[in-house]
Amino acid sequence: MNKTIFASPQDAEAAFYDALQRADLDAMMQVWSDDEEVSCIHPGGARITGFEQVRENWSRIFKSGQRLQVQLSD
């Protein structure tokens, strides 16, 4: 998979929330480093470490059918 290079942190953030709202696993994983040191902690969840574990966790979330809507504000 060719990784996307984001021009700014804001672009990466926008891509993250877009992928989240569309439940698009491939787009979501473009935002994450493919390093085995990468970690993710979902609210109320345990720490997940490693690219494949993070991918699997997002996959389960997206397959649940629940669609998440996020509104960012200052």
C-alpha cells in the first residue's frame, strides 16, 4: 500500500475524521504510521500497539455497522 503524505497535521486530521465518518478502513490506515511502535487508545478501551493490531481494531469497529459522527469545535 502506498502511504499518503499529508501536507500538514491539519490535512492528516481531516483525513482521519473523513475516514472515520465513512467507515473506510483503507483511508483510515493511510493516516497511521505502519510502524510497529504505533499505538491507539479508544475511549474506555485498552492500549493497542502495532500497525496490524490497530488495523484489526478499526476493522472491527467499522464492521459493527455503527457509524460515528464527529463535530470538531474550538
